Amino acid sequence: QVQLVESGGGLVQAGGSLRLSCEASGTIFDSYTKMWYRQAPGKQREWVATIRRDGSTNFANYVKGRFTISNDNAKNTVYLQMDSLKPEDTAVYYCMWTSSSGSSYWGQGTQVTVSS
């Protein structure tokens, strides 16, 4: 089993930056595809970014050019650097890891609030 814990959320003004972290613990014996999702109040959870085992990345159009995803395998941690934040980025941000066998793990989420 893999446990994921997100951190780094908070309150920031529009145009500001935050860096989210997602640290894994437990039985980490595989390589994973790692993703960030977010869920705003009253809305469905939506995908934000992916970093694959080979280091390639993808971003949703609404964050492309503003967010960066990176990985530190030695620390079992994936990061989401969020720059030029907008009020519409306000949401609970979740990380999700998927193993090559198809098992998926979610963190508990961290709140990001962007004030205008």
C-alpha cells in the first residue's frame, strides 16, 4: 500500500505562487505515473497535470504555461509549482499515483485559495 500526503496549500493573492508537495510512504516498489487533480466547490474533480515514469509531462490547457510538475524519486515526492495564480484556480488539490499494475492511490487533498 502507498500513502500519499499533500502539503503546501494556502491563501495567496492573484498573481502569486505556491508549490504543492505530495509525499509517498509505505510499500513503494514500483514506478508510478503521478498526477495532480483539483476540485472546486460545487464542481467535479478535474485533471491538472501528469508526470510519467519517463519524465514526460502533460498539462491541462487551463494551467499550461503557469504550472510545472516535477518529481524527486529519492524523496518519493512529486511537486506542483503554481505560478500566476488566478481566483479560478481555487480548489482542493489532490495527487494521485498509478502503478504499472493499475493500482491507484489518492492523497487527502490540500486547499488552495486565490484571492482577487
